[in-house]
Amino acid sequence: MAKQVIVYIQPGCPACDQEKEFLSQKGVEFVARSIGDVRALEEILMLDARSCPVTVINGDVIVGFDQERIERLLGIT
């Protein structure tokens, strides 16, 4: 079963850029949503997140670029 991956990003955020690059290199399909969009900002606030990136993998929320946890949730190395 494919995992749904959403990454909330802020333009100019180095950690956001690192995470997007990491996911791309691993071949992980993801949707990037900029918090410059009011709807995306409201969504991460509802997740009680206050910094970027915020990653949602099948309902699991990760605040910040936590490569180890992302790998574990996606089953990749």
C-alpha cells in the first residue's frame, strides 16, 4: 500500500529544502504545501505545529526534518 506523504514547507527554509531533496533522492512521492497558502497554514496550526517542515505520513506528524523517523515510517534506508 502506498503511503501518503504531505510536507508543509516555508519558502526559504533550509530544512524544508533538505527534506524535499532527501525524499526526492529516495524516490518518495510527496505533496509539498507552502504555508504561504492560508489553507496550508491553517492545516499545520490544527496539527499544533509551529515550525517547518511539517511532514504527515499516513496520519503520523513529524515537526522538523527528522530523517530517521521518516525512514522508519516509510520503511526506507
